[in-house]
Amino acid sequence: MTKHIPVLLREAVEILNLQKGDVAVDATLGGGGHTRAILSNVLPGGRVVAFDADERAVGRFRKSAESDAGLREAIKKESLVVVGENFSRIKETLESLGIGEIDAVLADFGFSSDQMDDPERGFSFRSDGPLDMRLDERTETTAADIVNGWSDEALATCFRDYGDESKAWKIATAIVARRKERPFTRAADLAETVSGCFSDVEWRKMNIHPATKVFQAIRIEVNGELSVIKTFLWEGMSVLRKGGRMAVITFHSGEDALVKRTFAEMTKGCVCPAEFPKCVCGRTPLARTLSPKFIIPGEAEIATNPRARSAKLRVAERL
């Protein structure tokens, strides 16, 4: 059974403007909450394709579907298709299924509670699991490879760029010094080293665990998250029909900045120099943004699901 609570569920489904008979994609299956909601809005006559690179997530969802008559029937009729692929392969995967255009696509870039709370995955500093952090366990590089193999400069850059960590250099040098004694193999061991870089006074002033940003940065690097997100955004928009919508939920500043920047690029028309008397590039906008800024969870949702507190929803419509 999944423990994950889908974030901004009502807001995301509403803004996608789903209709009966639509073909939609849930790019991040996770616990299946968004997938179920999308499916209920497009049936009868519609179809949902759900992606997840995490084979364990796919397996959990398929197992839970066995006890759900509606999901069993949808899978049997291929109204719901679950694929164990990274969402960056959305275009080629849909083509392999004979799908040329879709009406809507939703992506939730946060990691699910099932992944974060599984000590064997090594995503969390709150449990002593192996230092792994791979979303797709078919890939080779683990968090331990990075922590034990990268230079202090490379580690500091990672922590600073992907975690906004102000103590990036101090933490990086502490990691390098500690691994000379013995290599890091456990998540709790790394969390202890990172936490030791903060004074008691700094600890008391923080509203998150001192290792939060470092673990986030390493996870992003291990899974190449920002590069696959950018690929997904362009590929996903390319398969949307005119009027189709893309909704994206992010959880940290790096992700949100990338989505905001990419959506801005998609809305650009002519890029000819200002001194040109007329347009010669022929470029027209690919999309328009629907949310003036971004949508965030309400107080009630945050109260019941604290992990939703940093979520931001942005939406663009294909022109």
C-alpha cells in the first residue's frame, strides 16, 4: 500500500480542464493519486498513460490495482497504461503506443513518501539506509559514489547549485576529511557529518534538518533531475494538441526556476534583433502560461500533509 498523499490534487486536475474522452499523461505515477483522479475525469472513452522510472513504484501500483475493480478494468482495456520509463522519454514512448497527440500532461517532480520513507533507498537522513538515492535502480551511479569520489570543490558546487546550501564548502571539506578515515556507506553516517558543520545555535534557528539541502543536492545529481526535467518539458509540450495543457508541480527553487524559464522560452515569438525592420526568423510562440505566477497549497492541505508546504504549480497551454 502507498503512504503517499498527492499534492495539489484538486488544483492540478481542475486547471488541466480534463474532458471525457481525453488522452492524458501522468508523467510521475508515484503512489497513483494523481493518476486515479485524471482517469476518473477522462473515462469513459479516455485514456491515461502513467510513467515512472522507479520499478518499485510501478510494482506497488500494479499490486494495489489488483484489489480495485475500476483500475483492473482500465488496465485490462488499456484505458490505463503504466510504463516503467523516465518521463523524459515521453514522446518516443507515446509513439510506441500509437499515440500522436495528447490533451493534457501532469508532472509532480517531488519524491513520494514511499520512496523517502523506505530506508533501503537512502533518500532520507532520518533512517540509516544504504547511501544509494537512485530513483531508477537500473542506473549505475549512487550517492555513495559521489560522496566518496568527488573532490571537495565538486561537492561544494553541487551543494551550492542544487541545494542552495550556504555552508557548502565547509560541509564538502568535512566530508572529504571524514572519508579518509573510512568511506561513507550509510545515509545516517553522512547526515551526522553534515550536521556536525552546524553549531547548536544554528540548529535551534533552523526549521529543517541541517542535512536536508545536502541530501536534496546529491539526490538531484544522482538522478540527473534537472536535465531530464528540461527534456520532458520540451518533449511533453511537443506532443500536446493545440489547447492542450501541461501542469507541473515543483518542490525546490532549482526546479521551479527551470520550469519558469522554460515556459518563458516557449511563450516567446520573434527573436529577431530590434533593428530589423521586419521578422525574418518566423518564430511563433509555442505556448502561453495560464497561471499568472504559480499556485501553492492552502493552509488546510499543508496542515494535513506538511510535505506539500514547498510545492508550486505552474501551467502552460499549447498554442
